Amino acid sequence: MSFSTDPPVIGRMGIPEVMKEVINELNHLKEGASLSIADIAWKLQCDRRTVEKVIDMIIEIQQNLRTKDLLKEKPHGARSYLIYLRDSSARARAAIESAGKRLKRKKE
């Protein structure tokens, strides 16, 4: 009986593909369950360091979007969209100001 001495072939996956697959794996976790980075890498057949980078990116994005809103706006007549971040507190302030203006109009 002969055994192959060649290392297993692992397909190369880019960051976007790995991020999509990691998010998919995390979505399939049951409440309270956990996976190690090595387990995810093994399941996806990709490098552990790549999975770790993707997890770090997801955490950073999550932390930023906790305090900010990502907005996509297409100005009237424009061909392309504008993308910008706004503090969530600014959104709350705008809503309060708008409500205050509506109340003033009703009183008049």
C-alpha cells in the first residue's frame, strides 16, 4: 500500500469569499454555541490566519456601525451614489428637531 506524501491541496480564497463563508458559518451557529477560528478554517478549507483577519474585520465593522449609520444616497439627477457615515446621535438629534418643528406648526 502506498501513501501520498503530497500536502493536501487547499484552494485559494480571497478575503471577500472568506468573509461571506465565515458569516454563513456564524449564521448557522445555534444560540450559545461557539467555534474556534481553527474549526472555521478547517470547515472552509482555508488558512487560519485569513479567517482570523476576517473575524477581526467583522468585529471592527460591527463596533463602528454600533455608533454610526452607513448611508447611501443618490442626489437628484446624479448617476452615482454618495456613501457616508453619520453619527447615530446625529440621527436622533435630527429626529427630535423634526418632531419639534412639527409640534410648532401644529400649535400655530
